[in-house]
Amino acid sequence: MSDAVTLEGECLCGAVRFAASGPVHAMYLCHCSRCRKETGSAHAANIFLRDATLTWTRGGDSVRRYALPGTRKARSFCTTCGSPVARAAGATVIVPAGALDTPLTFAPTAHIFCDSRAPWEDLLPATPRHAALPG
Ligand SMILES: [Zn+2]
Ligand SMILES: [Zn+2]
């Protein structure tokens, strides 16, 4: 996982659009309680690019950053719709995979912080799957 990629994506409302470029370090699915709070879901899905650049192709002035005091946890989000968007941390750019419009050319690296997973996550393999919202 060392070839440089360019990942483009945008927030739910479309006000913010970004392009992140650099070599892929990892794609982690993080199940920690902070990522569950941040996403409102079972886990975050973030791609880490090293020696990377982050460009706002639209709405950079609509991006706000939040850092959880006393931790390394931070997030950037659209101030209109609240969706997570890419953020830079030094030379690393962290891209929320769900925001991407670019097809991935690599597989996720690993699930991490699995010991912190939601209790209901273990029920997912047995949960029915529907192609769309069931009637
Ligand atoms: Zn938005
Ligand atoms: Zn996490």
C-alpha cells in the first residue's frame, strides 16, 4: 500500500468537496467508543494518507474542526449538514471513506479497537439483509 492515490469526496449536502492525495498508509475500521459517538454507527472507516496534501475544491470556509480535549481525537465536518470530511494532522490526511466518490483501489487494512465494539455488533452476521428499505 504505497502508491499515491487521489481521493475525492464531499459531504451529504454537497457544500464541501475535497481532494486528498498521497500514498495510502492504512484504512482502518475503528470500533472505539469515540468513533462510534462521532459516526453514530458501529465503527468509523478512515483512510490514512502519509506525506499527503488536502485541497478543498468547494466550500473550505464551511469546514469546522473539533478536537476532543485531552485526547488525540479530532474531526472536521461540514457546518451545514454535519457530515465528516477529510482533515489534516501534520503530514497525514485522514479521509472518511463514506464521504468518497472515488472508487477504492485497495482493501481495508484492519478492524481496530474491537474490544470496545458495541454489544449489538456481534449480532450483525445473523441480522437479516434487505436490498432496500423493507415495506
Ligand atoms: Zn454539508
Ligand atoms: Zn476510534
